[in-house]
Amino acid sequence: MQSELSTFKTLWRLVPFAKRALPRIFLGMLAAIGAHMFALAMPQFLQNLVNSLVAGGIDALIPAVGLILAMGVAEALFVLLRRWLVLTPGTYVEADMRNALYAKLQDLPVAFHDRWPSGQLLSRAVRDLSLTRRWLSFGLVLLVANLLTLIVGMVILFTFNFWLGLIFLVASVPIVVIGFRFEKTFGEVARLSQDQSGDLATRVEQAVHGVRVLKAFGRGGHAAAQFSSEAKQLLGTEIRKAKAVANIWLYLILLPELALGLSLLAGMLLVVDGQITVGTLVAFVATAMVLRWPTESLGFLLGMTLDAKSAVTRFFEVIDEPDLIADPVTPKTVAEPKGLLEFKNVSFRYPDTAGDQPDLISNFNLRLEPGQSVALIGLTGCGKTTLTALSTRLYEVTGGAVEIDGVDVRDMTRAELRTLIAMAFEDATLFSSSVRDNVLLGNPNQSEADLKQALEIAQAQFVYDLPDGLDTKIGEEGLSLSGGQRQRLALARAVAAKPRILVLDDPLSALDVDTEAMVEDALRHVLTTTTALIVAHRPSTVMLADKVALMHEGKVVAFGTHQELLKTSDHYRYVISSLDAAEKAREVNL
């Protein structure tokens, strides 16, 4: 009983999404029930017809046949009406749920996406919601209609003869017990199947995105073997599902046939004994035959319902995920943004970090005055890139505060915060859209002059030579472009947003020396009026900044101009020499 209650509660959560579809779904149920009631009504006329024929009343044949034909046509029309009513609403419900899921995924913090494989999310957005739509449009309607038909049909059987109805009922009782056992077994396997489908989708996505690496290292066969192994696991699970459905189908077909056979045998004895008429026995058998489809359908309808339960559970696993980086109830605003960025005693550790591990960033203090540019340097792993993500609340600080013009970023709405700050990452991500849409992503309302200026600053004039210029559609993730071209467009995107604060995470690493020099020269004009935090991995990038912050083990250990730090900090000289050596090695490779 607890399992059944759990299934009901899970599927009941669909009501908010299905509200506008429920009237048509309900009418569809009524149409399905109406069709079944016409089917159950036919045997009632057969009873009188057969008794009349046995008594020699041939005149009643033609009117009875006409009436039964009319009821058959009415049944067909109700079936057609049921299909027309329920097919469209489920599609709207699926669309609403998919939009809600996508909006939730966009709202959840980066930490959530770090934990969840993309294939699992993709399978929820596509496969699971498709299962839910089919259940709403088909499974739910027929399950309710068929169960009600079975109840009404059993009552009708008892009206023909109590003992015949009792024999049929007792012989059918084991179906209920088998159904409860089926729910427990099939529910577990259905959930496992959907999870494995998500894992398989992740494997496919990784292989597609990493196809260049797999080909370059000749590991296509290895990837295929891994895929085949996971596909075989899913195959085994699907076979288990098929066996479970096949087993219940065996009982759903066998037991009603056994019940009908026993009832027919007992009925013939009652006819011989004169307790019932031949017409009554014929009507009883005809009614039992009408109940055959509703009974046999319980197998796949229960299977579909349990599949839908697992799909809905997986959907709400994402919807119910708490958003730990949310907008405040009473947000504050920066009336006149100047671009003062300050880190006050900031600490941070990733959510899955072991308790005995130190914070990645600890007691970090840094103040960037309006219009000031600060280069952030340090050895690999000191937390530079993570720190830049804290300024825009991609991750939330675990201690201290990040403030813009004296307002804690946690007290602002995320929309306002991200209009004040723009970022350009080392790993430039572009979208399957036009060059124009990619560059103006942060501020679609910018003018053509602003767009042109951003492209010039990023030295991205190559876009005018593309087949359709600014309207050229970039392939998936911009892989049709070179690494340097992608970085320049990502930089142009950050510049075009015209933020008060610009955060650059080594956005020039893929550029050649000459192009880098031109970009740096153009950026100097931008940085005179924009506060900038620049993560630097090369000495040339350091030269862009007014001041340099040296980061070590999650803290700022030295702050000043490049020349000042060269004179006063041994660790700074070591870091700069390391960057210089890496830069020279890169130039040799180029």
C-alpha cells in the first residue's frame, strides 16, 4: 500500500504543470469511459435477443442488430473523440515542464553543474519528459477508464447471476496480488534503466565533444568499447523490464481465461438445471469478453505508469535542487556605479572538499579602485581563477564578502550584478549562433558602433571576412574557428557589454605575439575608465595593469607595481621568472 501511495503522490506533483490540460484530459477519460459503457451495453441486448430467438421470436432480430450496430458506431466515435481530446494537451504539458527544467538549470549555480553529468540532465529534458507526456495523454486516461470499466463490468456480471459473478471474481483476485508485486519489481528496474540511459547519453556527448582528441590519440576503439559496455548494461536492464512485463502479461491473459472457462462450465450446468437462460449465459460470456481488453491492458498501463513515476521523480530531483546562490528578498542597488571592487577577508572551499582540507582561498583581501587595473598572479593552483568566479557569484564565498561600491554582491540581484561585471575566460565558449549574437550576448541592445569598437579592441576584424560577415553562424562551441579567434570573440563579448568592472582570466593565451601586442595596446584605452581584475599567466599581461597582486596559498602576500614587487619580493621574482620561462617556451613552439 505504501508503494502505491508513493506512486500517487509522485504523479500528483504534475498537477501544477497540467492544470490547463486537465479539463481536456478529464473529458478524454469521460469519452473513453463512454466508449467502454457502450461496449458493456451490447451484451444486455444480446440477452433478450438470444432468449427471443430460442423462443422462436425471429421478428426481434433485425431491430436488435440495428441497435447493436448503432452502439458499435457510437463506441467508435467516442474512441475518436478521446484521441482528439487528449493528444494535444500532453504536448503543452511537456513543453511547460521542459521550459521549467531549462530555466531551473540556468538558475542553478555552477557547483550543481560540476556535480551532474550533462547526459543525465539531457535525458531528463528529452526522454523522461516524453515518457511523462505519453502517460498523461494515453496511460492515465486508459488506466482510469479501464479500471472503472472493470468495476462496472464486475457489477454487471453479478446481476446476471451471483454465483457466476463470484466464480469469475475469485478466479481474478490473484491479478491484484500479482500487480502489487509487479509494481515493486518493475519500479526499481525502470529507475535503473532511466539512470543508465542518462549515463549512456553522457558517454555519447563526451565522445562527440572529444572526437578530435580520440582521433588524435587513436582511441576511438577504446571509446567504442566503453560505450558498448555501458550499452550492454542498459540492454540487460531493458531485458529485465521486458521479462517483468512478460510475466505479468502471462497472468493477465491466463487468469481471465481461466475465470471465463470456469464461469462458462458453471453456467452450462445452471442452464441445464434451469436456473438461468441461454441468453443470460451468452450475455455473461459477452460481458466477460468485453472485460478482456481492460484486464490485459493493465500490464503495460502499470508499466507505463511506473516508468512515468520514475521520470517524474528524476524531473523533480532537478526542480527541487536548492539554489544556494539566490537573489536576496530585499535586494540593494548601486545607484551610481563607480566600479570599486573589494574583497574583504574572503574565504572559499568547494562544497565537496573534505573537512580536514584547508580552504582554497583564505583571508583574501584586495581593493580595486574605480578605473584601476590589477593583475593577479601566482603559481598554478593558488586559487586565481576561482577568485574571479566569486566576484560574479558563479560560486558563493564561504567567508568574508565581495563588495561593489560598498554593497555586498550577495545583497544585489544576480541580474544587476552581472550587468556591472563582465568576464572573459581563458577557455572561450561560443554558441551555435551568429557572430553578432555571440558578441552582443552580454548586452544585445548595443549599437553597431559599439559592436564594431569591441571587435576592433579584440582585434577580431577577421569576422568581416567570414562568408556572411557578422551574420555568419558559428558552429557548435565555435570549433569551426581557431583557438585565438574564439578568444578574441570572447574578449569582444566582454568589452561590448560595457561593464563597470572587467574580469579577464588570461583571455589572450591562444594569441600569437603580434596579435597579443595589438590587443593589449587597444585594451589599455578601455582599462583607463574600467576597473579590471586580470588573471595573468604571462609577463606581457602583467604589464597591462596598474598594480599587481601576488597570490600564494589563497592569500595576497604582496601588492604594488611591477617594479616595486621586483625589488621587494623574492617570491614575486620567482613567479615572474617562471612565467617568463613559460612564455619563451611558448614562443619557441609557435
